[in-house]
Amino acid sequence: MKLKYIILVIWIASITSCGSSERVITDSGEVYKVKGNKFYKEGKDVTAELSDSRKEYINAVLERRLKAEKEAEEQEERIKGELEKLQEREKALKQKQKQIEEKTEKREEARKEFFKIKEDLESLKKEYSTIKEKGELSPKAKKKWEKRLNKLELKLKKAELKINN
């Protein structure tokens, strides 16, 4: 049983090491395909024809390209992460802006209500003082008027609190 796993692992390793090939384009425009330690040009094995320095040069070009690809990939991942953070921040700011707009709208409504109540109170006070000056108020009516005025003053104070909160 263990032997089967060992053979399977060796087989997979050999396929991946032999199967992976990289295409290399040198500065002079020559195109090589590198498979493990073998070099191919136009489909022909040219490993024996290449000098050691040429092989090292081709491998160096390949390593530079792979390193550049890896760095580009890492930078892309970093940029994606930053972009996600910015999108989350934008979403949070939009929510905050919406809350501020709602609060401002409520405050404006409360302000309008406050001025309407204040106007009603002033009108009622004026009417009360006119009736009072004429002497047309009975003690019972006077209590009703004072009760109405107190109720409206209380309503005005509540409206003022709404504005400040």
C-alpha cells in the first residue's frame, strides 16, 4: 500500500518537473523552450550545441522573467487588497453621509414644526390678551385659556428639544 503511494508521488513529481516548460526570448530575439535542463529551439533539442555560458544566460533571462512575474502578481494582489479596503471605506462613508442627511432632514422638519408652534402660541397669546383687556373672561374661561397656553408652551419646549437632539 505504501509502495503505491510512493510510486504515485514519484510519478507526479517527474511529470511536473518534466512537463513544465518555459518559453524564453533572449535580447537578440531568439526563442528557446526550456524543459528542466534541456533547451529547445524551433522544436529541436539544442542542449548539446549551447555553451555553458549561453545556458546560464538563458536561465538568467528565465529567472528574471519569473521573478518579474512573481513581483507583478504580488503587486496585483496588494493593489486588489488596497482596492477592497478603499471600497469598504467608501461604503462606510456613504452610510455615514446617508445618516447625516437623514439627521439633517429630521432637524429641518423639527425646526419647521418649532416655528409653526411658536407662531400659533404668539397668535393665541395675542388673542388671549385681547379678550382679557376687554374683560370678557370668566374665571372658568381664564383657566381654559391658561391651560391651552401652557399646553402649547410645553409643545414648543418639546419641539425645541427635538431641534437640539
